[in-house]
Amino acid sequence: MKCPYCEFEESKVIDSRPTDEGEAIRRRRECLNCSKRFTTYEKIENIQLMVIKKDGSREQFDREKVLRGIQRSCEKRLVPVSEMERIVSEIENAVQNLLEREVKTVQIGEMVMDRLKTVDEVAYVRFASVYRQFTDVNTFIEEVNKLLKK
């Protein structure tokens, strides 16, 4: 870390603590050349994740968009908002852990369905009907039958 006073490249950390928001680490440093003190902040760099849509277009990953889709599926169901937010957080973490800068909507949709299936089967079928674009009643019945067999 370069000293802002003498531009010497070595310093020692005197104190280290998280910021109030917990989003960064505040470090007090002392220059090994001029002995002046200064503060630095260290924070996690968030990689902007891009989502590849079915038509090939790309847009930034939007946590709120995933949450809205889940909320629509869970409408009038006894699924707490905290549970829906937990699902979105799990998906967001899973996508970040893929270590890819781009992810297909198909992968995100499958993750949502996997989690909804364990939380509320009706919400799962609702989400699947929109996501998989059920075109007729038979497709809908096939999905419900798959669910019943498990």
C-alpha cells in the first residue's frame, strides 16, 4: 500500500476493524518510511453477473426480478416472505459460486423450481407453468403427475 504522504510502498497495519455496515474492513496503517498514519478500506469486489435470456439477449442479474417471479407463484399461498427471500439468496449465492460471468435463464429457472418444489408444490406448479410455457391442459397434468409420483 503506497503512503499518501511520501509514496513509500510499505506500511504496517496498526488497527483493523469492520465498518459499521459490515461491508468493508477499515485499516489504520503506518508508513515504514515517514511514520505518518493513514486509513485504507478493503471491500469485496462484486462481479456483475449477466443473464443470457432465451432469445440470446443479455441483461444484468436482477435479484428483485427473481423474487417477483417467486412471489407471483406463491400468491395466496402460506409461504412467508422470509422463505421467498431465502430462496432468492440461495440462488444468488449458487449463481455467484458458479464463477462464471454469464448464466442462462434456464439454469436460474431450474434452481427456482427445485427450491419451490420443496417449499410449496402449488407454487412450484404455478412457476413451472409459466417458466416452461405450458401450452395446454395435458402438459399441466403431466407435470402434476410427475410431482405426485415423487
